[in-house]
Amino acid sequence: MVICFKRNKRGWTSVIEVFVSILLIAGIMAVVINSNAVQKPKISEQIYKDQALILKIIQMDDDLRKEVLSKNFNMENEKIKNTIPDYLKCEAKICDFPEECNLEIIPTEAENKEIFVKSVLITATADEYKPKELKLWCWEK
């Protein structure tokens, strides 16, 4: 009877070892999968960062500020075109501040896509004060 008990004890030990091994492997896989998901930034965060960069360039450049304040700003400006990533398409609109500033016509290529909007206030140059709001709409191509 003692011999049977020892055999059963070894069997249970093997079952417990296999169970612990499976739990350990599953835990490691869960950690690896979650770490990959956390490291990959969301596309919306990247788009907002790109928009902020574009608007910061406009804010800091005296020539672009003058264009915005005179409402002659064009997104085709070389400084701006080189800043917009290839995966984005953007439209800009200049409005008098504090009036409402909306895009009247949504381009057909932006329909059924998520549109990201960011704006900045351009208030003055060294010569004049006439605040304008520059709003930037961007979406994935």
C-alpha cells in the first residue's frame, strides 16, 4: 500500500508541474502581447502632433504670419508642404477672431474618414494687430 501512495504522489507532482508551466507560458505571452500594444502609438495622437508642428511653424515664421493676417495664406507654401507627412491631406481656413470658423465644404476624399482639427490664433505682426484664427483640418489619405 505504501508503494501505491508513492506512485500517486509522483503523478500529482507531474500534473502540478505541467499546470504551473502552462500558467507561466500564458503569463509571459500576455505580457508580451500587451507590451506590443502599448508601444504602438495611436494614429490620432500622431496626427495631432503633426498638426501642432505645422501650426507652430506658421506661428514662428514672420512671412507666414503676415500671409495669415492678410488672408493670403496658402497650404501650397513650400515650408508647409515639406512639413505635412505623406499619409496626411490637410486643408486650412483663416477666420476673423472671434467669429465661428468651420469648413463649409468637406472634400470628397475626406468623406467617411475621421477628420482631425486643430487651430491656432495669429494675433499680430510687428506693424499691425488684427487677430485671425487659423484652423487646420487633416485626414488620412
